[in-house]
Amino acid sequence: MNTAPTTDTAGPTGKTAVFVGDTVFDTTLRVRSLPAADEKVVSDYLTDAVGGVVTNAAVACSLTGTPTALVSSVGTDAAGRQCAEQARGLGVDFRPEVSEGPSSRAVITIAEDGEKHLILVPGVRMYPSEAVCRRLSLDDAGWLHTAVYDPVAARAVIARCAERGVPWSIDLEPATFPDGIGALADHIDGAAAVFCNTHAARAIGPDAITTLFGLGARSVVFTDGSHGARWCVPGAAEVTVPVAAGAAPVVDTTGAGDCLAGSFVGMMLDSGDPLDALRYAVAAASHSCSGFGGHQSYATRAELAELTGRCA
């Protein structure tokens, strides 16, 4: 098994949180209902914005006050240029690999209950190349977070984290293990944290958390929507962090899980306490559901403190 540090880190590290993964140009629409065959529906809300699982998480991390770098890939089209322009204004050190061809895009529809339906159109590259991952400097890295859209490239950067003693975490997307979770065994082995939601758990199979421990995960953050999240480590009782009573009504769940993951990483580098980090992350993710869009509805650390203080 890989040798990697535990999730116990000491105090504010001053280190950078590095996010490696996808940048996607999102078009978000609000509709009362999805159209039936040959039916036209009218939307009263539309927005175009940079998004993506790892990009959203990087923005959430930066809002905790943690220095944050984002390494991803965009195309040479107008969507890629828009992604780069917007990302550079979001408080992250954006380091895109520009590949000839179209950028990744998504169309997201939001129903009245706030739940999303998403269609992803992968571009020329969903993940930085193996060459970029092998060259990536980890000198100031205190944590690396990724979603494995390119198993070979992700394995290259994770192996370097293991060698350098940099903790890493993985956000499990079912699309990244269509042939079974065993395909990501090398990526999970030694991971400081694996983020697993109910969709990923179903894709893994019965007793998903035990399966992830068997693959070498040091901890699992199990996210369960309105029920909050659970902190799970081998050989210890699970700890549930619920959504606070009095939370704002759900408007749009887009990016909530990404917000939770990025907020957790940022707070781990701040305090090193996984339960404190998860409490903050659940509060941040819950708040993100009260507005439209992905990272557009994320709160800063100061804003979240004010909001949670009012609800206390």
C-alpha cells in the first residue's frame, strides 16, 4: 500500500491546496418541468459560467482563505477563453493546459425542487495531460484534490504526492469508474480522504465504505444531501454532521458536493481537525443550495460565520 500521511495535520500550514481536474463551461437553466417529446418549455433563468467538479471545489477552498491553485484543461474555443477569463477572477491561481479543440461543456436544468439534471459534453480533454501532471510542482502543496477523469495522468500526480508526503483526496464520480471501483484502486490506496455520495455508493455496490477502506482509503467523507455528511475512518464509529436546523430552502443543488469537498480541504489545511472541517463544509454546502448556479452561490468564510451565527 502507498505510504501517505494521516489526516491529522498541525494548525494553519500556509501551504497551498492544489486542485487537479476538470474545468467545464456550464449553461444553467431553470424550468418548471423538463420537456416531453416535441414539447417546448420556457425558462425564466439562464446563466453561463465556468464550472466543473474540481473547479467548483477549488473556488470553495479559496473562499476559506486557503491559498488555492487549479490545474486543469480548456480548449481553444470561445468557451475555453471564457472559462480562463472567469477562473482568473475567482481567487484561485489558475494554471490551465490549453489543448487544440473544443472545451468541455455542460447544460444543467434546475427543476422547481432545486434538483439538477446535467448533460455533459466532454471536450478535447477533461483532465490535464500526464506530462503536465508529471511536471507539476508540489513544493508548496499542503494537499491535493482531484476527480479521476484521466486515470493515467491522475495516477502520475498521486504517485508524486505519495513520494513527497502530500495528502491527497479524491471525489468519486461514477463516470470515472464505469467498469467498477477496482479500476481506481491505485488512486484510492493511501488517499487521506475519499468523497463518496449516494450515487457513487450505489455504483460501488453493497457496503461501499468498507469497500473503499479495503482499497486503502484512510478516511471516507460520505455525503448524503439534506441529511448532511458522515466522517468515516477504519475501526472507529462513524460521526454524522447534520445540516443545521433553520437552513435556507433549497433552490439549486448544483455544485453543493463540490463546495463541501473544497471547503473541507481548505479547513483541513487551516485547522487539521477533520470534524471541525466537516462541520464547516456541511454548512458551506447547505448554504450553496440557497442560490442559483454552482460556485456563484458559495459564501466566503466571513459570510458563512455571520450566517451560521444568525441561525445559532
